[in-house]
Amino acid sequence: MASNNDNLPAYQEKQPFTDITAPRSGSITGPVQTCSIRDNQVNYLTIVRDSTKSYHLALTVDPTPLYRIELTSPSKVGDIQIFSASDRGLPAIAAARLLPLTKSKGQPVATICTYSPTLPDALWRPVTRTTSFSFPKYQSDIPVVSVPGRAATPRPLTWKTGGTVEPFFELWWDNPLPLVPASGFQKDQRGLEYKFATFARKTGEGEDNLLEIRRGGGLDFELSVILELFIILHFNNVELI
């Protein structure tokens, strides 16, 4: 008669447990790092005056100039031009052209280009100026990367100047943020997550011309902020010190 043990597997020494699954990451994105405008992270930069017509931009944590801003005589390229600070032989990477002020509402006071402004087919976008309670506001459609990895799309943003925000300039997102339902959105009750840039002018010794700008919006957005800031300074008759 066969033993019941005849059908049992051969005896083996117990082996230590080995996890053969892939290493786990602390995030579903794995090693890929992303930054979204919805993260509400900001960069801090200083605008340093080199002369009455020339400035440079640097991070507050590193004084190395990143970009040069030149206020030039009217030219085919523009009245305000941004250059790379690392190579003076390169043409302007962004520029703004100032236009005469008019009494007509909705007429642009400037146009800006954030990609190859020296090319004949460069795209120029208008910046308009309105007056609210005697304080001017500046509005434009700025290309913003709303979702990491996607192309930038134009979004309406408005600068507030004067009044309760003095001596600051503030840039606000006008419509509901991405993936925020339009129902219930009230423009006059927006929180700070809708503020995408703040500029504080230097008013005395020991201070900086300090620019706080939302991270994740893309280079076109950041260059637009800088150009529009100098457009506002021009039309508000403000000179940085």
C-alpha cells in the first residue's frame, strides 16, 4: 500500500524572502519632478539698476545676472528689450514696443513679443490700459503653462497699480484657475492663489527692487511679466532706483 507521503513535494530548506517587485517611489511620478502653477510656489528675483537705461535680473539667492533689460530709443525691435546676460553677442530674446496713449478704451498701449522679436514674422501681443477709480490697470493675454508638460495657452491676467496696493504692482489671474468649476467663481472674492506676480519697488537704502513670480508658468509667462512691468513703469512715470 502506498504511503500518503508519496505525493508530497521533495523537502527543501526554507529560503529567505526576496521582494522582486520594483522599488517603490514616494510619488506616482517616480523620479520625475514637476511644478505646477497650482502649487503656489514662487521665485524671488531682484531688478538691479546699472544705469538710467540698463538693468539686470538676478535671483535673490544668487547675484549672478540672468538677463539684461535695456530701455532703448525707438527701434524696429522695441523700446524695451531683454537679453541673455551670459552672451552679449546674442540678439534680444524678448521685447516690447510702446504706443501712444489714447482716450479710446481697449486700445493697446504696447505690444510684446517673448520669442525671437528680431524675426520679421514674430508674434506680438497687445497690452491694454484701463482706468478704475483713477488708478490704471493693465491687461493682456499671457501664454501660461497651465498643466506641466502641456503647451502654454493665452490666459487673461490684469495688473493692479496704485491705490491700496501702492507701492506694489500685482498681477492677477482673471478667470477660474484650471480644473476649478466656473460655477460659484466670483472675481472680486479671489484668494491669493490667483495672484501670479508682485513687484515691490525700492524706496530707500538697503532695499531691493523685488519681484515675486509664480513658478511653473513657463518662460513666455515670466518674460511677459518682466516686459509688462517695465511698460507699467513707463506709463506710470516711475523710474527704478
